[in-house]
Amino acid sequence: MVLPIIFYIDWALLRNRFFPAIKRTFVFAPAIFIYALLRYKALGIYFFGDVSTTIVGNHLKFLPLKERILTAFKVLYMYLERLVWPVRLSADYSYSAISPVSSFTDPTFLVGAGFFVFLLWLLISKRIRPSVGAFGSLVFLAPYLIISNLIKPVGTIMGERLMYFPSFGFLLLFSYLLFKLSEKISKKFIYAVLALIIVFFSARTVARNKDWYDARTLFTETLKEAPNSLIARMAMAAVHVKYDEWDKAKEQLNIALGIYEDNSRVQNLWGIIADHEGNQKLAEEKYLRSLELNPDAINAQINLAELYAKQGRLEEAGAMFKKVIEFYPVTEYVVRYAYTQIALNKPEEAINAVAYYLGDDLNNPDISALAGTAYFTKGDYKTAVFYLKRAVELGNTAPEVQKMLEISEVQTLSKFC
């Protein structure tokens, strides 16, 4: 998005020749090529586009072309409104916070499209092309078009963070307007306007910062501006779950179900609430439905594994924990998987999992205890003594660990007697 801006500075503002300006712009090609390679290495097929966008992330992708374009211009109107009057701010605009537009007479479309045409006019008008106005227009349009959903649907329909770079172009245009006005009216008036803007935007910054104090305040404020946001409803329900406010969590879930039921996260949340209410059959059904909608839903995998473990279905719990650690190999779930294998009398698999995912971290009392337990179950008491002693030295006071250590020491000594 920066290349056309660099070219415009060289060609229009510095008034250099067209083709030499293009040639000089291409000195950035090697850097872009290296960046593209690194990005492809990190993202793989995702480098070529947002192949995983869902209706929740950006429902414009699933609308007819006409409605997609009309709604995209409505979103531009919403961006413009927030640039001028940043009062109605929201942390989320996903489905279905923004209703689609289907008519060319919709006022939000007309304002958004009108602003877009105005920017194009500033950019291509021969009379003012080599000017700050045209430059400001380009600085807005170059990054905006990438996230506008006009050319191609992207991962989200709208996000205030996406306006950071385009807003610089807007400020250039606004500053240029004030500069031109200062040539015709009192500069004192212009300074007064600037002072009011600074005071207002500073006050809004302070007030908005308070909304980000914690998750509860953030999503409470988000729902005031976007009551139909599925993501905000689920996030608010998660906050209630965290603080054991289950009735409020269920209330938010019911609203979320009314917005869009066939969402992996909604189904997972439904499973959590059902599990809390003791309805394990329904919980399992909803976790499985969550994974059906999104096989990579890590939270649903974890919750289902925990449910199976609680029910004593160790084979299924182990299989699910295995899926979890293949994608999310944190210590907690590696340990859970390993203990499941020990309970299934597969200590060798537990030992291999610990070695593969965690290594020989002898400074962690839980890992040392786990390794000691696995070797104890395997009947390798000498190695079990080594790990269990280390766990005790590091502060593991579990009576089970102490008991296994005593038995292992007795068994080890008996082999020498």
C-alpha cells in the first residue's frame, strides 16, 4: 500500500518524470520479495487470501455482489463518522452488528459512496493533482482499498484498527482544508477550532481508555454499540462463566443462539454451560457439534477431553488430548495426556510424549513427578527413584509421589540384596 504513495511523492509532488519515478519505486522490490517469502513460509496457503473467513468474521463474503458493494460503502460511512465524531466506538463489528444494504437510496451508502467519489476526484483532477489534497486522498485510499471489501472480501467486515493508516490521509485532507480556510478567515478562529478538537479528542481518549479496563467493561460497552454482535455476546458470556455468573452466561448464550446458532464457538459455550448444569450428554453433543463446524477448535477439543476424562472414558480422553497437544503443546495438556496414558497402562507412551514435547526439564516438579510415575508404572524403579526424588526436592508434596518414592526405593534395594 505504500508503493503508490512513494511513487506519487516522486512523480507528482517532486515533479519528476513518470517512468524514472516508476523505476526508482522498484528499488523496494527486493525487500517486498523477501517479505513475501517470509510471509508465505509463515502462512502457507493463507498468504494468497483469507480462505477461512466465515459468515461471522465477514458476512459480506457471502452476500450477492450488489449488496456487498452497497454495504461496503455503508462501512466507509461508518468509518468517516468515527473519524469526525468518535463517540460510537466498538471493539467488534462482526456478524450481525452491521446490517446489509440492498438499496441505492440508503443514506449510509450515499454518504460513503459520495466520500469515495470525492477522494477519487481529488486524486485524478488535473487541476489539483500535484497537491496536498490529492496526496491526502491517496494516503487514505491506498490502504483503505485493501480492507474495504470493495475489491475482494477480507477477513473482517470492519475494524477501527484498520483505519489507523487511512486516518493519516484524512488528517492531511482536514489540515489542508483548515490551511485554505486560514487564507480567507481569521487565523484566531482556526486556532480556536483546533483547540476545541484537541480538547474533545483528548477527552474521548481518556473516556474510551476506561472502557478497556478489563474484559467486563470492554464487552459491556461493545454491546451498547453492537448489541447484535455474536462475538461480543460470546465474549460477555465467557466473562460471566469466569466469574461463576452462570445465569447471566446462559442469558448471553440464548441471545447468541438467536443471532447465529451454527457457529463453533457458540456450540462450545453451550457445551460448557450444559456441563456445568450436569447435563453431560448435551455437553458432549455440543462439543462434538463445535468440532464438526470447526475441526481445529482447540477449546472444544480441550473441553471434550476433560469431559471424557471425568466420565472415565480414558481411551477417548487420551485420543482427544493427543489432538490438543499436536496443535497446542503446552505443559498442562501434555501432562494430562501423559497421565491418561499411564492410567491406560501405557507408560512408554507417556514417557515418549514427555520427552518429545517437554524434554528433560528436571527443574519442573510436575514434569519430574510425571516421569517418575511413568517409570514406576513401567516397573523401572531405579529410574523412578531418580525422577521422584527430584520432584520432592523441587517442592512436590503430593502424598502419592512420596508413596511411590518409598516403594521404588524398597524395590531398588531388594534387587541388590
